[in-house]
Amino acid sequence: MTMGPVSRHLVTLGILSLLATHVLAANDDAPSYAKASDLFHLDNGVVVEGADLATPDGHTTGFRVTAGFNPTGLPLLDLGAELAYRESEEVSTSLNNQSLILDTVSLGGAVLAGVRLGQLGLYAKSGITGWQGDAVTHSDAFPTDASGTTYLQGFGARLQFDRLISRLEYEEIDAPSMAHLNMVTASLHYPF
């Protein structure tokens, strides 16, 4: 039996309608920006989450702490704040048009705002990051240390089906010498 173009179109519309109904009908209390499902809920409605940070190349490690809440009367809106600490070792970068290798430490803070549409959550973040870098190679041609403060921004999406949580996030730090901290993160979580 073969399906004609109209039949295939109706089947596709039916599948999309079923998926949209399932996503919009879900009731999930996790904020749109939550990284996983192991959240710490306080009695006053604040949700706290912490996570380690590490890049695949092993040069950058650190941690991130997020706290947020849902405003009264707006159950689908999530507001929060994030604090992130990162250490990077022997990162090749360019400073004042000169290449050098830096060990850097950065501390940043951002505000987050997101919206939940059932199991789908969309969010954005904006903040500032301060960084301090020490040159690994010491020479008169290179500065021995460098520091600065710059903006950070990002956006992401979170989708949860039952216990399976998928996330995609992009975060950018607006400093050419800190480009190694720009990250695209994709993850799947399935708590047991």
C-alpha cells in the first residue's frame, strides 16, 4: 500500500499535533535554565543548582552556581542569577597584537530570564566577567600579567521528556583574549 501526498501530509500533521500537545500539556517545575534535575528547592520558592565546568580540551575548569525563582502570578516565567568561576591553564591567546600563553582566572555574574512552554524552556543570560591572566612565558616583549572586565551573554534551550533532559547553550565573553571561554554546550541527562 502506498500513501499519496495528501495522506503523508495528514500523517505528518497528526504527528506534529500530537507532539505539540504533549509538549504544551506537560507540567514541569524545573526552571527553563536548569542544567539537570537535581535541584535544591528552598521553602521561600528559590531554586538553587550547582555544577562543575570543564572544557573537552582540559584547559579550563571551574564551577557554576545558579539561583532563581518564579514570580508570583507568572508561573511560566523564570528569573535567576548565575555566578561562574573558571581557571584556564596554558591557553594560547593574543594580547595587544602579540601571541602569548596565559594562565587565566575569571569570575563572572549574569542575570537569567526564561520562559517555559510545557517541557520546552528557552532562556537568555547577560552579565559581566572579570578576568586576570598571567603570562606563562616571561620576556620583555610580553606583558607578565593582564586583566580586564567584559560583558558576557548567552542563550539556551532545555527540553524534557519524562526523565530525559536535553540542553543546548551558547555563551560568549566579549573579549578577544578570552575567546577560549566562549562555549557551545550540548548535553543529555537521564537520572536513575
